[in-house]
Amino acid sequence: MICFPNAKINLGLNIVSKRPDGFHNIETVFYPIPIKDALEVISAKVPSFNQTGIDIDTPAEKNLVTKALNLLMGKYALPQMAVYIHKYIPFGAGLGGGSSDAANMLRLVNDYCQLNISDKELEELASGIGADCPFFIQNKPVFASGTGNIFESVDLSLSGFYLCLVKPNITVSTSEAYSMVKPHYPFFSLKETITKPITEWKEIMQNDFETSVFAKFPVIGSIKKSLYREGAIYASMSGSGSSVYGLFEYPTDLKTKFNGCFVWSGQLP
């Protein structure tokens, strides 16, 4: 059985406050995008973990997919399986690729082994893997608060717009990115902002990580400026970076503009 875990982007990201536990309260909108990995499980006499595509220097036992499988194995009697994953979603990009793989592993094994676990239960399991993992269970646009683990449905569709996503050969440490920002309550309500025309987002919707990340990695900031020069109606860094995306009203082909970078372009479903 096979599935295709997709990435997400952040529409706005406000770092609201620092929590007593050392984490931060945030506000953001998670939006699914059609950049996908491939994940497959098959029955096997000897269990194995097999990865192709983008090379990720992480031992199999520390991979979030393995963590998701072990979580289910601790609760259910599962048959032996071989896991195959083909990585295409860039890592260290703010796209949630690893979280999506883990959440989809839960869903895939649930279906493959006919465990009949409800979406609500899958979300609870996913929350033990990572803060944004539960988002990928239902995989619909949500307003996220808390540490990014409290979801509210939003009536938002970017269907028909074109996305161009650029990821330079830079990895931004999430913990370092948080250490460089000063939490504050946003001037504009993100819930209200996303109801406005996209042409107005540029002036009122921001990612709080951008100021410090752009200062340390100017090339990331230059990518955002380039996307606007090419006609994006809204552009932003996703998460704590390092990927930057632009929303366009027409198809784009900007690979030659960003040599040495991962570039994906396509229409949003």
C-alpha cells in the first residue's frame, strides 16, 4: 500500500509569547501544498526501512516514520513490514516534510492493517511525534495556535493560484530561529487577515522569523524580493525557513532565476 505525503506552507507566523516550558506560543495558518514524498509499506519476512531520493543523514531509528511505526507497534499487534520512502520534499525548509511522512505513516498502517483508528485518535498519536504532525492527518487549512498544535478550521482556498517555492542550500536551525525573535502580540489579527483579498496580504501578514533570519542569511531575503519582482502577489518564508514561496495569478518558470536552489512551481488544487 502506498501514499504520497504532502508538504505545507505557513500563511503568516506570529510568535506571540514564550511559555514556562521554554517553548513558544504561535499563531499561523497551515496550508497544504502538492509537493510530495512517496511512502509504501508491504508485508515482509524481515522488517526493513528503505529510503531513496533526497539524502537525509538521519539513522533509520531516529526517522519520524520509524517513530510513528514504533508508536503503533507499542499499541497493536502488527505484522512484519518493509517500509519504503522516497524523499522529494526538502528538509530544513519549513515545509513539514518529516512531520507529514510520520502522520501519513500512521494513516497508512491504520488502513493497511485495518486497525480502524479514528482521525481523532490518529491526531492524538501524531501529537506525540511532533507539534505539527496532527495537521497532516486531516490535511486541511487550519489556524494553528499554542505551540502549533491547537487547530481551528478556516474557510480558505487558494485553488487556482500558482505557487513557486524556492529552497536555497541553507538550513536554518529552528531552535536558533526562535532564540533570535522577540515574542509580541500581532498588530493585525491573522484570522481576519486571511479573509481579505490576497493582494492586501503583503502589507498586513508577516512571518516573525523573517527579520532575524534574513539578517543572518541575506540570500533568503533576496529570494523573497526576487519573487515579488517576478510578479508574486504575496511572498513569504515558510516556518523558520529556509524555503520561500510566492503566490502568482499565472504560471511561472523561474528555475533559471534561482540556480543552485530547489525550485517547485505548480497550480494549487
